[in-house]
Amino acid sequence: RDANLCKVNILLNGETVDPLSFVCHKDVSQEQGRNVCKKLQSVLPRQQFVTVIQAKADAKIIASERIRAYRKDVLTTGGSKSVGGG
């Protein structure tokens, strides 16, 4: 039978990750892409930089999530002194 299918690619920081790509029906591709992005966001560890996770189908970005970067851990004492490499 003919079906309206599309390939959904998963991109990490703009680069396609082929093992995470899948084929699904075009009507549910956005929902499936969003689910994969959210799952990856909860599983992947945070880094020193922002990581962007995107789902792409038919040359369009259909879902996007971000993993925030770590920030400097600065402990402040009284006045203008700072401890921790601020």
C-alpha cells in the first residue's frame, strides 16, 4: 500500500546523527520528533556549552530542545571580594 511517510533526522549541534534517524507517517512526525528530542534532553549530560537537539523532516526543523551549559560556580564573600575565580 502507498503511505505518506517521511524520514525524520535527529541533529545534535547541527550535525545529523544517522543511528537516531527513523521513518514514520507524516501526520505523527512532529509528535514523534518532539518525543525523541525530549528524551535525549533528559538522558544526555550537561556540558560546558549549549547543546541543541533538533528533529528535521522534509528539510524543515519540526522540533527543537536545548541542553543548558554549566555556569561558573562563584562564591561571594562580603564586599567586593569574590572567591572561586569569578
